[in-house]
Amino acid sequence: MKTQLKKGALDMCVLAVLAQGDSYAWAIVNQLAASMEISDGTIYPLMRRLQDENWVSTYLVESSSGPSRKYYRLTDAGLESLGQMRQEWNEFVTEVEGVLNAAHNGRERE
């Protein structure tokens, strides 16, 4: 179940990271990995999908230690989507907590 929940929330998490500033895929993975399990292989298809949705744009930055890095930037559409996702997430969490609390309180009465 945790995998499915994470899969549904990963877009929102990546957009939230990019709302803090432009970043490249490996750095996004590292930032997310501080709070959740995520692999490098997960991020690249996700970033392509976010780009297809026009939620992120890209640009290259030359590196002195290797090839240029592709940086991702949150677009206005991405910022708007992030706000909507946050609102939906908060509503969802409230609904689930309501059910869990009602079930828990019902068991205490027995």
C-alpha cells in the first residue's frame, strides 16, 4: 500500500522540491531520499512526464567536472498544479483521518 500511496504523491513531492528552487534530477532524488525511499530509476520517467505536462521546463548548465547538467525549473502551470495537489492532498488526509478516528473511537466504546 505504501508504494501505491507514494506513487500517487511523488509528482507533488517533486514539484514541491522545485518550488524551493531549480535543481537537477540527482539532487532531487537526494533531497527526496532524506524523507522517503526513492531510486534514481524512478525520477527520470517522472521528470519526462512532468515536462510533457508543462509543469517543468529544462535548461542546461555546463559543468567543469563533466557533461552539462539538465536543470529543471517549475513553470507557472506547475506551481498552479502544486497548489491544487496540496489542497487535494490535505482534503484527502482529513477524510482518511476522519475514518480512522471514527473507527478507533468506535472500538474504544466497545
